[in-house]
Amino acid sequence: MTDSLPYAEVIGDPIAHSKSPLIHNFWLNALDIEAEYRKTHVTPDGLAAYFLARRADPDWLGCNVTLPHKIAVMDYTDDPGGVRERIGAMNTIASETGGPLIGTNTDAGGFLQPLLRDKWKGRRAVLIGTGGAARAILFALASLDVPDITIMARDQSKGQALLDHGGIKGRVIGMGDALPAADLLVNSTSLGMAGQPPLELDLAPLPDGATVYDIVYAPLETALLGAARARGLKTLDGLEMLIGQAALAFDIFFDAQAPRELDEELRALLLAAD
């Protein structure tokens, strides 16, 4: 690969742990597309300079956005799809040559894919966290018409603000409160990620048929998923949402559908990279 190739990338702070380049470059190689996908460390203070530099680069196709930028990047993008109002966070930004930066969100669709595949039909969900990923997941849960949604948050006012923004009736509890009974438990925080404190929850209130979905993927086997498996609960790991949202972004950046028939091979590659 050379610097003259068209490229997309993922930005975040930190970013070294990101598996997105492995995913996108795997698909690019499989489809024999002459392009590449990178990861770039961008601090909050460096966002403005980053976009200024990238907009001047004709090879830049856009970027995915991870912690902690999913809300801040909205200040630098156009929003023809109304993502600001509907979700309140962006994770994918496309560059149109000579035109504006277009922001969208593929997290919501990526999150939903395994639930739709498994025909999940629960009525009670608990969402842990209030960040950019939580906004997309809350939007996704609302699209499934889940009638009973609880947000578990350190700052309960932020949780209520998320519900109010989406016009969603629900309730907010603190991180130290007892977990309510739910058909789906989702961790959207960085708790449990390598270098971060673990997410310690008593899963006893969850019924036997519940699903525990942890979007952390480094490590893939988090303490939360381990505890859920010990209970015999169904689990969904962080690669589910990561690969799902990446596939939607891949189409945006490279104008090609990701070869999802190779998912098993891709997961093996990602696990070997741990």
C-alpha cells in the first residue's frame, strides 16, 4: 500500500486498541479494492486541526469515530439525515470531494443486526451508559418499540436527558442501584475494556432467558460476559456491533458491500490479533 491510495480511517483517544483497520482491510483485500483503512490518534483538542488537514487531502474518503468524539464531531459536519435530532451522536463521516463533510451514525444499525438475526422480542431493556454509543443504542431500542427501558448511569441527569432527547418514556437509575429484571442488558460504556475498571454487576435479577450484550471488544471476553455465561444467559460480544457498524460504514467509504459471508474467517482473524 502507498500513501497515494484512497483511504478512510478511525479516529479516537485512545485508538491503539481499535480493530477497525483489521476489519476494513480484510474486506478491501477480499474484494481486491485498491484502497486502505488506517487508525489515527486524535485528541479532543486536535479535532479542528484534524478535519482542516483531512479536508485538504484528496485521497481521504472519511473516518469512523470512536471515544470520546462521537458528540463533538457533530460541530464539523453537515447532517442531511437529521442524525443530531434523531440520535445525537455520529460515528461515521464521509468526505465529498469539494463538498461538505457528511455525518451519519452506523452504530444503531450495527447494534441491531444480531438482535434482528436472533429475532429478539424482549420487552424490558437496561442500557448502561450515556455516551455517544448509548445514544445510538437507545435510538435502536426505541425503533424496536421496546416498551420498558431503564438507563443505568453515573450521572442520572445525563440519562434523563437522553430519554428526553429521544422522547422516550423510561427511567434512570444509578450505577450502584440494583439491576432490574430485564430481557436485555447492554453495556455501552468502556468499563471492562483493557486498562479500565471492570463492570461489576449482580446479574441475579435477570431472568433465565435474558440476553447480555457488551459492546466492549478489547478484551472480547469481558467479566460481564463471563458472569452472564456462568448464569447460562445468552451473550452477544463486542465484535457483533463492531463488525455490523463497520459493514455499513464500508459501503459509505468504498461504495461496495462488505463480504459478510466471510464473517467466520474475519472473527478468527480478529481473535488471533488479541
